[in-house]
Amino acid sequence: MPMAKSKKEGGRPSRAQKRKVAEDVQKLGERLLDLTKERIKELELPEDLEEAVLFAKTINSRAALKRQKQFIGKLMRKIDPEPIEAFFKKIDDTQKAVARSFHRLEKWRDRLVSGDKKVMGEILGKYPDCDADLLRSLTEKAQQEKETGKPPRAARKLFKILRQLVETLGGALSE
């Protein structure tokens, strides 16, 4: 069986490839609807595309919104999507970094509550200005709550303190 070519004879893309590109650009345009008005203005979109996106945000009818999304896709095909893709990539990367930081803090808290003595040393080594007594007392309370089956109030407070510590004093977390 012969291998399928990625382009038709003459170097033109196939209809399926054109459709795929159009769908991808329309999905990118639909992501614009999730942005705030200020973020949309920040993108410096062409005027007609910006108006179409802002208008779509006001539509309540599902059918009308679908038509407007298709119109946005049509407008998106006329422009270079690269700056918009870069904008969304930056947003996605920022969200992923925040999630990674959140997970590291959770691991730190869980290690403290489980009784890992090294973690306290790591925290005090990285953040010598932190309130060590407060961290110890919250860790002890969280351990007691865990043993007695009470709601993890102290563990939540411990996480909040760790997050504030990292935000105010800065620095990277270790796994």
C-alpha cells in the first residue's frame, strides 16, 4: 500500500489539512472568550476580531454563540495566530508553575505532619527568619489531629503559613 502524502500533488495542502488548521485556529479564537476585557485589549488584536470577541462575550443564545465562534474562527484565519499562541503559552506556563509550587508546598506540609525531621531543618535553613516555634507547634497540632481523626485544621494553617513564608521571603522550594 503506498504511503499517504501530506500534501496533494502540486504542493497544496489537502482539504483535511485545511479543515484541521481551521479548527485549530477556531479553538484558539474560542480561548479568547475566556479572557477578561483587559486581557483582550492587552493582546492588541485587529479591531474587527476584538469587537467580535467582545460581542461574543455578551451573547446568551447557544446557536448565536456558535455562529459567532465560527465568525471569530474566520477572522482568525486571516491573521497570524503566533502572537496569540505565545500569549496563551505564557499564561499556561505561569499556571503550571503555580501548580508545581502548590504541590511542592503540599509535599512539604505532608512530610512535616508525617514526622520527617529533615524537613524542618530544610525550612529553617532556607528561611532562617521564619517563626520556627509556630511551625513546630502547628506541626504537632496537625499530627495530633491526624492521630485522633479530627478535621485537619492545623494542617491547613500550616500550609497557609508555608505559602506565606515562600511568598514573603521568596526563594525556590526543594522537592
